Amino acid sequence: EKTTEGLQNAFNYAYENGYKNVFLTKGNYLINCENQLTDILKGGLLLPSGLTLVMDNEVALIVKKNSLTSYALLLIEKSNSGGVIGGNLIGDRDTHDFSDSSSHEGCHLITIRLSRNIKIESVSMEKATGDCMCIGGGYAYGDEGYFRPNNISVKNCILDGARRNNISVIDCQFLNISNNTIKNAGTVNGTLPKAGIDLESNRRSTEWQEVYDVTITNNKFVNNYQASVINYNAFRVVVANNICDSSIDAGYGRNTIISNNVIDATNSINITPGIITRYMNENVDNQVLIANNQLTKCSMSISGLNIEVLNNKIKQGNINLSRINTCRIDGNIINTVDTHGILLNGDIENKNINILNNDIYGYNVRNIYGICVRKISPDG
């Protein structure tokens, strides 16, 4: 308790005296996350607006074992600038008290709410009981009104072994996630969605929450249980130049670009399609571009409205189409181990599909259909 109180007092002193940075030197600091940081949030340390916490690489902020269902080791709220640089944040995933029936998925290492111009750089985060990072979860408050987090960057970090997601984004505009190593989400005592990154606003219960204008580039995803990236319902999202071993899921998002990624599922712990798009309804336009990706030992599962699949290379996989309206499959090279290179499920109405200029080969398979339209009989 004294360690936590002392650090918070140092943060407050720096803020009150106009300092922009607080430097923390070598050491292990046990942080009590049962403090009431705001009216509704418990946690360890509240970083005041405009302040950047700069930590030596041999600094570790360690969550003290607790039984809380939600907390933030570091909370950034109502901040106009600042962030965290360096250091190690270690959660209590392996020691946490789960004795009640709750999922405890709200226990995060860094939480960013109602803030802008925040940089998280070169931080190692591991063993979160919930997420390594959670961005959003704001609310309309009093006469101050509401604004969503915006202009947030996460760069050159290691995010490892969160129980839920390594990064959850539930409310944000202008988010850049780049040059990080993101691994092992949901692999130990996991709770869904178990993704490297999950873009998922809670619009059903909180109408003002939205996630949009997101770039996810030049990251390395390893061993995340369910997916590397899930775009559940965000829009204007770019996922480019990443290395993955599990799926990039465009979900029910809109205006998504998935390009120049390498997805190699050779050693994947959970075999799923390498790239996924999903059908919402006939009135919602997905607008997804999938271009110049390289897939190995995984396929594409494509559904939705207004999808382009261009110039991808697929080794030991295929493209499966179902519930498609307005789709162009053009210029892809497919080396399949299945009976088909491109499969169109004919049981469900599909329309406006153009399949052209694709090269389809069998990978150690003699008899294949380049393009197969399959209609299952009423008896199955």
C-alpha cells in the first residue's frame, strides 16, 4: 500500500508543479489495485493529464493478488496528452482469486478512457487477468459532455498472455497500433474472445460507443488462441503488413482493408480460416478489400456485401464463398490441398459474383475442381 501511495503522490506532485515526465528507475513495485481511482473504477495508479510515465527497462509494476472483477493497474482518464514509455507491467493472472462466478475480464494493465493524444511505447505487458490494454469504455458525464478517446498510439510494445484480449478497443477514433509483438492471448485460463486485438464497441447497450479510423500495421502476432485481429464492428480499419499465425477476421465491420499480411498457420494452436468476412444483412455494405496477402495452410471464408479479393497467394488452402452479394475474386494464386480452389456454397442465395484471372493448382492433389458450386440436397 505504501508503494502504491508513494507513486501516486509522486505523479500528483509532478502534475501540480507542471512537470511533463515522471522517471521511474530500476526495481520491482508491488501495486495495490483496490484503490478507488474514480467514482466507478478501482485500480492501482491514476496518471494525471499531460503526464508521461517513463520507466527503465528493469522496472516492473506488479499487480498485487486480489479478487476484484475489474481494475486498472494504470488508468489514463480525461487526459489531453501523455502516456507510458518503457518498463514492464505484470498482471495477477496466475494468482488472481476467481472464487466468485464472474469472468473477471475487466482486470486490465492499462485502461485509457475519455483521453486524447496518448502514446504507449516500448512497454512490456504480460499476464493480464483481463486485457493487457483496454481503450474506451467512456461514458457521458455531467455538464462536461462526452468525447471518445482519440489519437491513441501503441508502438514497439510486447503484449503477452492476457486471459481475454491483449488489446481490446471499445470506443476510439484515430488509433495506430504498430510494430508490436502480440502473443498468447487466451491461452491460459482464457475467456472469450481470446484475440490479439479485438475492435468491438458495445453499441447494443451504449449507443454512443464507436471504433473507427484504425490502422494495425507491422505487428507480429504469435499463438493468440482465437484470432490475431477481430474487427467485430469497427469501420475504416486498415490491417496491413503484419505477420500472423491465426486469423484476421473482418467480422461485421465496414470499410476494412486487409493487405500485404503474411498468415502462416503451420504451427497454429487453433485452426481457423486465415481471413474471414461475415454477412450482416442485405442492407449493410461490408466494403472489404483483401489484397496481396500470403496465406499458408489456411483458407479464406468470405461472406457479405461488396467484397474484393485481389492478388492473394494461398498455399495449401482455398477460398470459400457463401452468402455473397457483389464480390470480385481476381488475380489470386491458389495451391489447394482440397478438392477445389474456390468453393461457392449454392444452398444460400448468392449474386453478382465475378471470378476471373485466378491460377488454381493442386498441392499434392491429382483431381481438383478449380471452381466448384456446391448445392446440398434437402436430405443433406
